[in-house]
Amino acid sequence: MISLDLADGERRRDALRAAHRAIAAIDGGEIAAWAALGAGALGSRSGRPRQLGQMPAFAGDVLDPAQSHGDLLLQITGTTARVTRQAAERTLRALPQWRVRWRLDGFRPENRTEDGRGLARNPFHFTEGYGNPATSAEVAERAIVTADQDEPAWAVGGSYQVIRIIRLATDFWDRDSIHEQERIIGRRRDGRWLDGTPSDERPVFAADPHGRTTPLDSHVRRAAPDRRHPPPLVRRSYNYRRGADDQGLIFCCFQRDLAKGFEAVQHRLRGEALAKYTLTVGGGYFFVPPPGDGWLAALT
């Protein structure tokens, strides 16, 4: 992931068109890439997606400005690290109108798809992705902006993207027993629920009102206390490693509504047992435009 700021003196219209062309030139085959707009890329609030701004600091965050926000986010994924790096360098060479604000490479160990859901193992040894929808229609229902949301017309078909750079205290975490780790997360390492419910089914937390089986401050129970109505967002996170003392998760999610999606979950997570093992140091709010280039004409 690469966050960019508009270089001094550059015209926003020309810079956005150049970024759109550069991403289109690499997208396809071994590469999947897209650009997402930060609030700074859109100038005044007129015509801006109504919830797009700088990501606030939530409880426990220590946001480093050098790793936070940005006018434009480039997300470039590939089949191998070498292919991805080459595509990223090619794209940056084509964008002299922009300067790099921050950059972070991610990876997805044991990346796979099961029952329509993309799964991977995070640095805490747990499989992520079971909470995502399994069909493209369900993904769209959670993530894609619709015409009845009072958003600018050009934004319909787009999606709000949240990035969170989360440092994880892996050494501290690994001192705990697997049993304790599973109670902190609220799932088994393989995705099964603590009450024995299979990973692809929904447990009934109401049957465990005092949290004897799944603790009330476990991550999954705080994030989605009613599994019948999961949070309206879609996750796609990546691990990162910048050294023995700096590794963690690039949390990434998409939603049609920030307040109902990511922000509602984030407020519920306050006080979770997992908090002492995590520190959010960066990231930002962005908006992925709808497919095509119609949004460019509307903005410029």
C-alpha cells in the first residue's frame, strides 16, 4: 500500500487523471490494483463523499502523522512479492505529480478461499476472514454505496475504505497459552467457535449471557455481539513485518457507511481483552471510486 500527497504546484485534475491511467496500466493478469481518494484529493467539501475526512484517533491509538492519512491511496496486489514490487515501482515512476507520504508492504500467509471467503493467517496465528460474506451480492450489500444514501451522484457504486496499521506485541502474545489466546479472540485458531459451532455457522451468544464460554470482552463478541446481524463491512487484511520489533496487521475494510460499519465496531471494541496486545499507529480513511472513469469527469 502506498499513500501519496499531491506535490506542490500540481493541478489536482491532471494528477488524478495520471493516477487513474497509471493504475489502469498495471491492473490485470498477475496484478490487481486500484486507487482510493483521500479527502485532500478532492479539495473543498463540495462534491466530496459525505463521510470522507481524516481518520480520527480512537481509544488507545497513537497515530504517527508520517504513517497516517494521505491524498491518494494506491493498493497494488500481485501473485508474488517480486511482481508486486515491480508494478509499484512502475506506477510511481509514472506519477511525478505525487509524492510518497507512507508506504507499507503486506502479505497474506496461507492465503486461500473457502466457501467463497478469502482466508489468511494473521501474526497472532489465527485465521481471518470467516466473518466476511460468501457471495458477491452480499459483498455489494455491505460495501457498495447506493443511490439512496444522499451521496454525490458520482460516488454511487464506490466504497469507503479504511486502513489501520496495527503493531502487534507478538512476543508478549506468544507467552500466553493457546487456551488463553482463544478466549481473548473468542474463536479457536482454526476458526471454530468456542461453543463448538462450526466456523461457517453463527453461534448464539444469547445462550451464554455471562460469557462463561465466550468471554464478554473477547474480540469477536465485542465486534459483533449479535451474529445474526454482522457488521456491514468486508475485511481484507494483510500482515506486515518491518523488523523484529515492528510487525503486525494492515487492517483493511470496505463499507458503504463508515458510521454503521467500521466506526460502530471500533466503538464496541473499547475495553476488549485484546487491546493490551495492539497499538494502532497509522492508516486513514479513503474512498474507492466506482468502476470506469465517469467519476473523473464529475470531479474535474
